[in-house]
Amino acid sequence: QCSGRPVPCKACRNTDAECVFDETLDLRRKVAARRTLGELEYYRGLLHSLLKMLRSSDNDKMHRILDIIRQSVPLNTIASAVDAPAIDIGDAGPDNLGSGSAGNMDDAIAQHERLCADSHSRITVEKLCDIPLLQVSARPWTTVTDDNHLVSHLVSLYFTWDHPLSQIMDQGIFLHHMASEDIQSECCNPLLVNSILALACTYSDFPEVFAVPGEMTSWGQQFFTEAERLWSAEEGQNSLANIQALAVISFVLKLQGKDNLCWLTFRQAVQLARDRGLFHGPGSKHRNWRQMSDDALQAGTATAWGLFAINTQLSMELSNVADLPLPRIRLYPTSHPDKNVLWTPYPRSNHIDYERKPSLLHYTMIGMADLSAINVQIQDLLFEKAFDLSLEEMWETAEALYTRLGMWSRGLPSVLSPDEPQIPQVLFLHIRCRHMTILLFEFMSNEMVLRRESHRPQFEQAQSIQVQAAREIADFLRIHRESYSLRQIPRQFLDPTNSSAISLLADLDVDKSKEAFVELCRFLVAFSKRYLPAKAMLKNIESIAQRKNVSFPSDALVVMDHRELESSQWL
């Protein structure tokens, strides 16, 4: 092998061979590096153009391209057919490359390195290989981007990891109206779409979703700013899409750590829904639902019950009074059309073969509605009745509610059983039930301390119930991690994870609690990569442990150390 100029080189003299040196094959040299970089850019551009063509709806062009590929034609012919840049990489030979100055070559290589370093503008391998589950258009819904693939990616993420756990709209109806591209639609408007895109960014690793390159907590800010502008332009207009959009905006605000603004925004959605007649009670208009279109009735039903469930959840987490009566419209039966919607863990499903499972949206909605009704009674005890009851009366009421939670869990249909690897929305049903248990008996424990009654046997019982519920939540989270990894975790898992970790701090001398605590720490650290509240939660847990002189398990300390690592180095 030639070792380079001057000719003949030492290697060729030793072997008595003809010395023909090609600088472009020596990867130690800048000439070769430039040629290699140019080839990689060429092939990457061609691959991107091919994938863009395959994703398009132009079947005639797709078949024409496939015919050309089958003819074993040169790559430039294929590139021309798919409108990709057609360059002759053969021209980048040693003579042509050598004709420029060394300074020019240095500039070219430095420029390429700068482009590669700019993750905000490059095409990632993940994006090149990504095939969204749902294909939708960016226009006319958003002015932030005209990238149909990015919008399809985000909408697919939302309906995979977020919507099934907090259903405030009917998935099929929303997608149908979005496909119509009618911005005056009752069930889809630009405000709602930009709100969804902002929230969905939290589940994406695409560089485009970050307003500040490299700043993981800047996810979705472009779409969120657009949603805020659109809501201001609406001037309080009451529509189903606006109600849904405000709910989604409140979710984003909560992940930004703005709890008060989250609650105020969500209650705006609730008030608009009450004005629209979706709920019983004074000040709520009565509408003749029989005269409404099937889409409006079905979408209104999903929105009303979704708001009802989320209202009880948010009010419990933020220690606010729920103050929302039952929806006027009866919840749809299990024969609802959503039973045909399938679920797969996108985008992980792009790389690993997963069997598509029924989404069980109708089952989880009914289960969540029943659970929310119990939650209303728990809040009634915690925020209203507790101040007028003796400790014995409070405990008796709490035990009755705990019994109801157990009956709810045992009464679920077999498809919602947690005994086998389950889809996230089913896991969340069980997680939320245990979270409500923790909050109920955490309140009881605190009341006993305040009333100087912590010596009672009920105090230890309340502590034990919390620990058991926290361990079970950790088990459900482990199922999620082993099934779907930590890259996409529903945001709804965050508060239950935090409450569970705090509940276990007093029981870390027990092996089962140690293992559960480590699992919970994994999720909190993963959340902290994107969510500011998760960072604060971890600091709070460390502060509580320090105050109570509690030592973390060694495995938990190792997990906590990963907070300083990039997500790609750990997840």
C-alpha cells in the first residue's frame, strides 16, 4: 500500500511495486476527508429525497421512480427523478480536489463541521427513518412550520402518549376535521392544533421542536407562542375547539412549572364548557342535544367527561376545590366507534416490531369517569368535611373511600387488568387509583400529627397504606420502562411518581421499598431532562431526606448522578 509522496514511496520500493498513490483513499488526509464528507452529504440528500417521495400521496410518481430503480440505472438518474441534487462525486478526484488551496480545503471542512454541529438544522437519522402513524398537513393549521412530516410526527406522538390518558376530544372526529383543512370547523381550529403541537414536542427528540438549540426545556415554545397569539385573537370566543385548546394549553403550563396559571387557564376551559351547557348546575345552559350533529354530540361528550376527569385530578394535585358537577351528556357505551382504534408505541415501533393492540379508549374513559366520581368524594372529605369531623369520623370516612377504590379496581373489565404488560393508558388508570390512595392517607397522617394523635395505631396503618400504594405504582412504572423504555413517558405519570418517592423515604430500610424507590428515581431523572418541575421535585426529595437524616440506596445515588448526563447517554 502506497504511503505517499515523493514517488516512489518507501513501501513501493521495498516491494518493488509500481507506485501509484491516490490521496483520496488515505483517510488521514484532508483531501480524503473532504471527498468522504461530500459523498456522505450526497447519499444522505438522496435518501432524504427518496423518503420524502415515498411519504407523498403521488402514487404515479412513486411507481415511476421504483421502475427507474429496478433498471439498475446510475444514482444520478435516480436523483434527477426524485428532484434530489444530482452531483458527480466522481469529479471529486485527486486532481480536482488538489487544484484548490489548502486553505480552501480547511475552510470547506470547517464549514462542514459547523453544519454538523448545528443540530437545529441538520436532518437526524431518527427523522430520516421516521414514519409517522398519522399523516396530516401543516397548512392551514400553523404558521410556525410548513413541514408536513414534522407536524405528522407531533400529532402521532400526541395521540400515542398523551391523548389516551387525558381524553378531551374524540380522536377520530378531530383527525377527520383536521384532514378537511377547514379552519372554521367546530372540532378543529389553528388554536387547538398549535396547542397540541406544543404539548407533543415534549415527547420528541427532533431538533426542530426546541426553540433554543440544545436546551431541552425549550421544547414546543414556538407552537406555544403561536397558540397564545391565536387565543388572544379569539377574544374569548366559545367553541368546542377553543375549550379543548385551553385544556391542552393548561397542560403545557403545568409542565413549565406555572401551576397557578395552569389552574386559571384550565378553569377558563371549564367555564366555557359550562356556558356551553356541557355540565349540570346553575349558570349552565341547557341545549337540545338531539338536534346536534353526530360529530358535535360525540365530540362534546368526550370533552365534557375529559374535563370532568382532569378537573378532579388537577384540583387534587394543586389542592384546589374541584367545584364541577357531572356532565349533562351520558357517557358513551362500550360499543363506541373508538373500539376499533389501535395503539402502538410510536416512534419506537419504527425500529422494533410491535403487535398493534386495541387502544381501549372507551374502556379507559369509562374507568376514569368512575374513578373521578370517587375522587370528588375524597376531595369533599379533604377540603370541606374534615374541619368539622372528629378524627374517628374522618378515619371511618377515609376507610370507606379506600374500600370503594378497592372495589373499583376489582370491578374493572379483564381487558384493563394490570397483571400483564399493558398499554400506558391502562397502567395510568391503576397508577391514578394508587395515587389517590396516597393523597388520601397522606392527608390523614398529617391531620393526626397536627392534632397530636400520631401515637394512634391508625397512624401506622395510614403510613403502611401509602407505602404499599407507592410500591405498586413503582411496579406499574417498571412495566412501562421494560415495555417502552424511558424515551417517551406520559406526562401524567409525573405527580404520582413524585408522591410515591416521598412516601417511601421513611421505609428505605426495607428491600422492596428500596427497589421501588430506585425505579421511581429513574423516572424522575428521565422527566427532569425535559420538565422544570421534575428538577424541583428531585431537589425537594433530597432536601426531605437530608432533613430526616435518610440515606438513599446506592443504586438510587447512581441513578441521580445521571441528571448531569445528556439524555442520549442514559435513556
